Amino acid sequence: MPKLKTSIKIAVGMFVFFQWTYAMSQVKDTIPPVIDLNTEDTIFHEVNLMYSPVRASVKDNVSDSSQLSLTRFSNVNPFAIGIYSDRYLAIDSAGNQSTKIRWVIVGDTTPPTITSDPLIVKVQLFSKIDLTKYLILRDNYSSPDLLKDSLKVFFSDVNFNQVGNYAIEYITNDQSGNFSNECLQLVVVTRYISVEDMEEKSVSISPNPTTYSFKVAGISNSSGTISLFSSNGEQILSQQISSTMNTVNTRHLKPGIYQLVIKTNNGLQTRKVIIQ
């Protein structure tokens, strides 16, 4: 370490009694600056969302903020699942350097969704049809083909060899292991278009759109059920048909488009209901 030599003379009048020479050390900064990530060292980020890193900060024992530099080097790709990093480099006025890393895990926690379009599929007796072609599979990361590969039927009573009303329930998962909603698909196996199918045109919903309730009128058979399904196939409510005029309470429902299913001895009928 460099030393600065200083001499002190003790004198009285014209006589110098002694001279004292001592060495005074020159101060030097060897302490690196300190980086604060202002986050945990490892953070999670949802895939397919824009990534805006939390800004790091730096302090030093000698240099003030105007004498400090802080640079970020990042390889984070928010559109691909993986482990990435934000690497920070800080330099003070004496040239001391420090680094710190924030690890960024880009992952997927959003479940996929399945809907059946239409909710009720009408097929001919003895037909051989792939009912999954009516399914719409969506996810924020996995492709529909990958979702279809993971598609499972956990309930089905469909019999293509017998006229009747049936149901299938599906579920799938994405490549991150997130499971979808349970999707209900109703299947009507029929020989031909019946008179009852034509009569369903007389069923009316009013008011539609609605907020608090609506009435279902024109049901030709007073025995059966009225059910309401969300856009992803989840059953929201179900009630017995009481007469040719039935009231459905929607006060507790969120705004959206719902599928109304009327099931009687004549078969299944559907209507779209808009809740405001």
C-alpha cells in the first residue's frame, strides 16, 4: 500500500531540537458494491405473459449513486418453459465489481379448457362417428393435438345401437400436468327427425338477455328437467319442469353466455341464454 511521508520539525527560535518523520497511509477502496435484487433469488413467471423484471439496486461504502454502474444481462424467454436468469454486474468508482443472479422459472399453471360445440350432438342410429371432433380444446401453451392425445373419457353411457339420450364426460391435461374442466357432451341417438324435434321450435325464452330470471314457455311435456350449463360445459343449475311455463332464477350467475338444456320424454332441446 502506498505511504505518504510527512516530516514535523520542533523548533524554538533559530534552534531545531529534533525532526520526526512518520508515514501516513493513503486510504484505498477495495470493497465491492452490494447488489439488491429486490426479489427472491428464484422467482416464477407464467409462460406466454410478457416479462418485465423488477429493477435491482446497488449500494457502495464509498461511491455514491452517480459513481456506480449496474448492468443487467438476461436470457429470459417468457414464451418457452424453462429456467433462465437475470445476471447483474455492478462496478464502483474504484473499479470493484460484484455480480448477482436472479433465477427465473418460466412455467405453466393455467389449466386447459374443453367445450363441446354443440353441447348436444344428434347422431343417426348405428352410426360410427368420432364424437371428439365436436370438442374444442384450448390451452395457453400446449397445442390442441397434445391435449387430444391426453384426452380421457371418464364417463360414457352412449349406445349407437339404441335410440336414446346419452352423455359423455371428458377430461384432459396439458404437458405441465394441469387438468382441464370436466366437459359434458350430450348425445341423442335417433332414427329420424321426429315431430317432437319440430315442436321444439315453439319453446321460447324471455327475457333474453336477462339479469335476474327468465321464463321457459312452450314445453309440450311437463315431465323432465331444465338445466343450465356454462360455456365450458359445467352444469350450473338443474330444476324439475313444473308446467308449460317455468321460471329460472339467474340472480346468482355471472354475466356470460349459457346453454339451456330441456330434457323431456320427447328428447333434448337447447337454447342459448345471455346473462347480463
